[in-house]
Amino acid sequence: MSNPLLELPKLGQSVWYDNIRRGLITSGEFRRMVEADGVSGVTSNPSIFNQAITASVDYDAAIRELISQGKDEVDIYQALVVQDIQMAADILRPIYDRTEGRDGFVSLEVSPELAYETQASIDSARALFRALGRPNVFIKIPGTAQGIPAIEKCLSEGININVTLLFGVENYEQVALAYIAALEKRVAQGHSVDRIASVASFFVSRVDTVVDKELEERARAAGTPQERQRLESLLGKAAIANAKIAYRKFQEIFGGEHFQALAKKGARVQRCLWASTSTKNPNYSDVIYAEGLIGPDTVDTMPQTTLDAFRDHGHPAVTLDQGLDEAQDTLRQLAEVGIDLRQVTDKLQVDGVQLFADSYRKLIDGLREKRQAILAEAVGG
């Protein structure tokens, strides 16, 4: 039987892997995924690295070596993740070359503690991009109010940016326009724009998690069966509807005359990347988000469970441009029953930044403890 994952690129969607771990790379398993499943990119975040580094022995020898060099825990973290990203980027480099810089990327995030600091984000992105030394890498910066000017500045300097933690359509539009503004600055300065790459990472399933909880609470308190039925009919619909409206905005922005002037100079669209595509609610299909968000000029970054599920029983077909009226109606009905989606998505971004910051601090604390234990062991020995 054919692999459904291999059909997605034919529909204009790249499949990226939402995970990274050193053993996955050194064992050859990641290379197998690239060859057998058509995986053409990798995304990482502080939560992924926290799990990878603290829950495996993959890094122990490297940590000991870095400690012997006098590195502190922050330096150790950066050295470990930079090497992981470089190794993954090297495996994906043939894809990058074959697609002339369209695909084959690996993403590394600036510290989430910088999410509300513009200049510090710029400085960190510059340093990471320089340290990685690969053309097929993205630096991830959250699309916060303070992050957007940092994103624009970095793109204007030729740094590839993955804009992360996007939830709302309005926020997405700001990010897309910042990308275009950065390209225009490069053109005005006489620089090329044909190899500048960016994706806008739109988080999906978390929207349903929050909205469904509110709908269920309201349904339990409903005064009539009709009201309860209306509320329950909206369960599991907010996330895909929200993403489809964002994709329509993408088509409007990058299909318009404003961007076409840049396209004539070789500029590429800033693709929508669907993140958080694993199904959180066991009552829903385990490929609900993967199947519901397929379309040209997009990326779906899948964790292992979603990748396995889609390979097994996914149905590849363009769905992003289907049911737009229904999607708009879903958002209208949510507003009518008192759910402010703008408020929901704004809070999700704040919570997302906090979640990644907590994971980052937990990882740094764990490395500090491991460093202290190894140093004490050396003294005791």
C-alpha cells in the first residue's frame, strides 16, 4: 500500500517532524523518516529539548565533555542544541538544494525568556544563526507584540525566521505584513530576496482544547435542550475554522499586488505552518487536524503519534479551501454564544510563552544540577 504521507507534497504541503533527539539522528532513524515518509524538515522547542536531554542518556558523554571545558549550564544547553540542529540540517541539506531553498529546514528557538524583549531577541537570533552556520535553518521567534519588530529586523538582515506561537488571525496578519516589510527593506537596500525563507507557525489543537472546555461548561448550564444542542454542535470546530480563515488571509496577502512586486524579484511566500496538530481529545479522530488542514504552500509539523496515524490511515486531499463559509459561520456562532475567540487566542499565546519558558528553566535547572553532581563526583574521586 502507498504511504499517505508521500501524497502530501504532491498537494503542496511539506511534512516536517515536530521532535528532535540526538539518538534519533545518530541511529539513522531520522534519515529513514526522510527517505520513507517524505519528512522534509524539523521543528524544535524548549519543551522538546527538555524531554530529549533530561529523559535520555544520549547527551551524557557530551555534557561531561562540556563540563570538563569549564562550560556553565547555559553554554552546555546551547552547545548541545546547536549540534543537534546542525546534524539534522546536514541530513536535510540535499532537500534544501534540490528545492532551491524552499524546503529542508530545521528550526531552533531563541530563549522563550526573551519573548517580550525586542533587541535581546534580535541579538540572540543573530548569534544562533551565526553559530549554526547552515543556510537551511530557521530561528524561531514568538509573534508577540515585541517579537514582531525583531522578526522584521532579522528577516531584513537575511536571517530565516520561523514565527512561532501564533493563534489568532489578526496576529497572523501582522506577522505576514512584517515579512513583506522586511523583504521591501532588503530590496530598497539592494539586497536579494530570493533565498529569504520564513514560515508562520499557527498552533491548532490548543484552540479546541480551550474553546471546547468553555462550550462544555456552558452546555451543562444551558437553560433549554435547544441551547445545549447548539453549544455541543460547536465542539471540535473552532481550531480548524480559525486556521482556515488564517489561510484565506494568507491567500489574500500573498496573492495581492503588494506581494507580487516582490515575487517578480524572486521572493517566496511566507508559508503557513500548522503546529500542535496532535489530537488532544480522544473523542476526535487522531488525524482530524492533519486531514483538515491540507493545501498548497503549507507545512504540517507532526509529532510521532500524528505521523504514525496519518501513515496508517490518513486521507490526503486538499481541504483548506473547502467549507470556508462554514468556517466563518462557526466563528460567528462562537461569538453569538459568548466566546470571544480573540481573547482566547491572545491568552493562548501568553500561556504558550510561559509554557516554553517553564520548560527552558526546568532544562537549565536540570543541567545545573547535573553539572554540580559531576563536578562533585570529580572532586570526590
